[in-house]
Amino acid sequence: MPEAVVPCCLLPLLLLTLPSPAGSLPAGGVDLIARTPYSLDAGSAVRARERLIALERRFVQQQPCAGLLIVFVQLPGYLAGDTLSLAIDAFAPGHRTPRLVLRGDDEAVAAALPSIATHADRDSYCVVLVLLLPDLANRALLQTTARMFPLALKLLLLGSAAPTDEELSAARTLLAALWQTERALRALTIWYRPATGPLIGAYDPFDPPAGRFYTLAGPNRTDLPTDLGAFGRRMNLRGSAITVYGFEAAMAYRRQDIDMLPRTFPARRPGSSQASRDALLDALFGADVEAVRELARRMNFTPVVHHMRDNFGFRMANGTFTGVLGRLVARDAWLSMNVYFLKDYETRELQFGAAVYQDSLCVFVQAAGMLPDWLLIFRCFTPTLWIGVWSTVVVVSLCYLALTQLIAIYRPAWEHGKQDTGNVSQDQPQQDLTGLVGQIVGALLTAPTNGFHRTTTHQKLFVAFGLIWGLTITGAFQGSLVDVYTTPTSMKNLDTLAELDASGLSITVTAPALIVDVFGTERPGSTLGNLKQRLVIETATNRSAAYGVLGGHTAGLIRNQDFVRLSTKYLGRDGTPRLHRMRQCPRSYTLAYLYPRGSPLYRAANDHTLHFLQHGLYAKWQREAAHIVRANRALKVQRYAGQAGRTAGQAVTLRLDHLLLPFMVLGAGFALGVVCFAWECRTMMTTAVRNQR
């Protein structure tokens, strides 16, 4: 926590003078708190001073803060100004402690408190409010003070000589209301003027069954609910019911979605019942759920978890908040069960705990689908290898043909010593170019060839090495063909933001806050700027954004850890995924738990959360949940694939779909042969008719 809440230049006494009703303060509007003799008699003044000093030693000196800010508030109708001087001398002696003094009517004090809370650290435990009150009738001002400084120590000094039953009842009602409406726990009512000694009224909301108000004779008790020691890791809520709102999300998965492990992982946690107060926790699993359950065990409270259909929530145009954010802002919940992105949610009424982990916000689109079986044969080799294979066939065939032609021209001159190569070549039979090409291509493709009895040595070498090359390529092709037929292969999916930009798809989001920062502040023209222009808010709250993605009309945003669960929910009948997560994610966020600002549980719960992280508990819970989700997906994919005849490790029955391409080539060849045969027959008949004429 911050140690200094006021600059050093404010160490001298700072007096804030506020408008006040006539007669309550001097006409000039400035009260210098004159050091005149006390209006009380000497004995009463000494006794009051000693009691105030004892209160200061008990409640101020024991604050584990290097720098305190003490705010004195005096309302009209209290005792004379010398009583305020007594309080200042007791709680802030000399000029060592920063202090502020507010004197005025109720409205003026209420108007000044927000500015003080703005300049001071309103969430700090190192603020002490000393309120000098004539009575407890002005509850609105006290609730405003508690709202502005929820964690500050609030000492309500009452000027009556001895509390009556009505005053004790009013104190009980006030402290209970401050707790129920503002979650203000560090508030005490103090009557320091009774003859028998000071009387302190305290309220313990965690005392079963519904809180307890009690009084103490003197400040010597060491275990008050306002002590900072009660807000640390040893905070004991004694089984109190703590309201928590949550929903199913990443690391808070529904147990009923794990439908492939019904016996080892039932839909509800073993030993739980539908009527239990933590029924939602029993129906979920994941790191977030285990963290809340472990917090409840260590801090000894009973979590009452309510399901929130609006999920995380966001700020609406009228300034109100929906979802869990709305419950936290309204202080209806103590903490969020789910972790939130560490970002600006357009309100100062929330505060984050320690960073838990990081996760990416990714784009998911409709999966491209599976390749038709008749195209699988092309997946045996990569496009580069296909080009290399056929280029090799063409180049080797041309080399073979050129070398054969050259040898056919110059070989007679080498053998007979004749100079007229033209005459010699006329005596030699003309080479069959089609036959030559067929020889080398057949060898390269390991196809049967004919006519090798008249080949020369160089032709035999070409054919021999062509056969070796062809055998190697054929073996690799056949081995890869088995893998291609037995492994489902999809067409190319969108994997980069540039490809998403080129596709023209809109991007659906469910929270307007994501529009601000998910694609940064890029301007249109760049990839991120163009994508930012295509963000669309999902208005149909009764259906998931995944339905629009499944139809191929839009893309969606999802946390990286949550995609496995979503993709398992939308599998095809043959086990193939219908959704695809892009590899390039636009943004990464740090995630943390969210609390209402000034929550009394914040310090203790945050310490426990840090303990979970330092000792690897949270990482363990994450791994276990991810393993269960992946195992369920693998089993479901295997079952669907088995039903579709794609079971891994088993023989695949080749169907006409697999060999459709070879049959198409064969059919095209037969059709071409029939056409050629018909043309030759027609030509021959035409020639015969002409000859007869």
C-alpha cells in the first residue's frame, strides 16, 4: 500500500474552511482553532486529553504505515472549538503527521470529501478519519464518507457524556448499515467523555448468524474487527455467506460438457447436491473454480455463487453496467469467479487483483472443410515436389531424345569413316521420336516398355537410372498415399490477419469494450485498421456468436484457452472440426480477478491468490482442466471418426471416391481412343471410296 498520501509540503497543519451556517463558525469564515484556554474545566480537559491520547496509541500508532493522513471532520452542533484542538493535539501531535481539517455544515463537508478522495489514496488503509459528531442522526453523510474511504479507519467521536439505549441502538443500526450498503468494516463509535472511561462500539459482521454489535470499556482489547491484522492472509470469515457471480468460460468449464467420461467425470461434483449453496461451483471445473473453492476453505467462508447469463458485462450508453461488472459496481458481489482482461472498463469503482496469467484473444472462423477423397492423391507430395517430379521427367526425356538423335546422326561416320554424313544418314532408318519418348518416360514412371533390343549403351544407362529413380519416387508415393487416405486432410484455412482482411469477413464481438483496443489504434489502410472497421457488436443475445461463424458469414473472437471447448461442441459427424482458430492472434491480455473498489476481502484474497501462483497451484489446476477437455475432445473425435469409417490405426477400405481420379483418367483415355478410332475409320472409308471411283 502507498505510504505517503500527502506531499511533504502539506506536513504543516492544512485547514480547509467550508461554508457554514450562521453562528457555527466565525463571521470571517476562517477558524484558526485558537489555542485559548479550554472551555472545559481543567480536570475534564486533562481527562479528555488522556483518553484521546490512549485512543491514538491504540488505533493510529499501531497502523503499519510509514505515512498516515489524518482527516478531522467537525460538524455543527458539536462541542466548542477547543475540543477539536484536543483531538488534533492527541491524534496528530506537532507537525509530523499530515492532516486535513474539515469544518462546516453537512452539505459542505459532503461536497469536499470527493476532492480529498481524488487527491488522496482512497483505497489505502493508511487514512484515518476522525469525525467529531454531535450524534448519529446524519446517516447520509456517514454513508458518503464510507463510500469515499471504504478502507480508511473511521473513528466516530461522540460528545455525549454517556450513551443512552437509544444512542447504542442508533450506533448498532448505523454500523450495520455501513457494512450492508458500503462494505465498510473499519468504523467505530467512541464515547470518550463518560466518567467511567471511554466506551467503544464495534460491529462484527462475520459473527454468526447475522453479525453482532458490542461495546468495549476502553481501547485495550487487541482483536477488534477494524485492525489491519484481520484483513491479511489470516482473515477468518467464520462461515459467512459470500456472494459471488460467475458463468461458464475458459477455466470455468461445465462438467456436463465432458460427456465422454460419464463415470470418471460425472456432470456434478461427487458429494454435491442440486440444492447446495455452491451448486454452480459443483457443476463447473477449472482453475477459476478451484481458486474460489480454495479461497473459501482458507478464509472460512461459504461461497454463494450465482449464475450470470450476461457473462462479463460492459458499460452501456446510459452509464449502467451489465453482467458481472454491473454486480461488482453495485457492490452486490464480493468478487468475480472468472478472471478478467486487465484493461480499462470505463469505471473507477473496480480494482484488479494480482495478475494470474496471460492469454491471447484470437479470431476463429468457419473451417475450410475436408478435401474430397478423389483429390487426396494430390496431397501425397507437396506442390513443390510435384513440380520437381514432372520437371525431372520432362528434362530427362528431352536429354534422352536429344542425345539419341545426335548419336544417330554422327555414329555412321564414326564407324565407316565416311565424310558425307548426309548420304549416310539417308541410308539409315528414321528414328521413331514417339517410341524414344515412351521408352524414357516409361522407365521414369516404372511402366513396362518395349523395343530395348535395339538400344545403345547410353540408352540403356538412361533407362537403368530412370528405373532406379522411378522406383524411389513410386515407393515414396505409395507410402504417402496410405497416410493421406487414413489421415483427414482439410483445405487451406485462414491463418493470418492479412488473409482475414482479404476475405472481407466481418468480426462479431459481444462486448463493446473490445472494439476500443483489440486491434489497437491503427487507422484504416493497414491490416489492423481495416479489421477494426469491420468489428460488429452481436445484438442477438439469445444465441451464440458461433452460429454466424458456422454459416461462414462472419468471424468471431475467443480466448485461446476456450477454443478447445468450443470446437468440441461443434464437431462434424465424421469428427472433423467445423471451426478453425487462426494462428495469428491480434492481441494478448493479462488476466486477473476483479473486486469492488474498497472490498474488505481484497487484501486477504489477493495474498492467497499470490500464494496459489507462487506455489504452482494455479498452474496445476490449469493443466488438469486442459487435459480433461483435450481428452474428451480426442475421445469424441475418435468415436465420430469410427462411425464414419476413419478410425485411426485400422485399415481403410478404398472406395470409388478414393480412386475416382484414376478412373476418370482411364475413362478420358478410352473416350479419346474411341474418337481417334472413329476418325481413322471414317478417313479410311473415305479414301477407299475415292480409289474406287
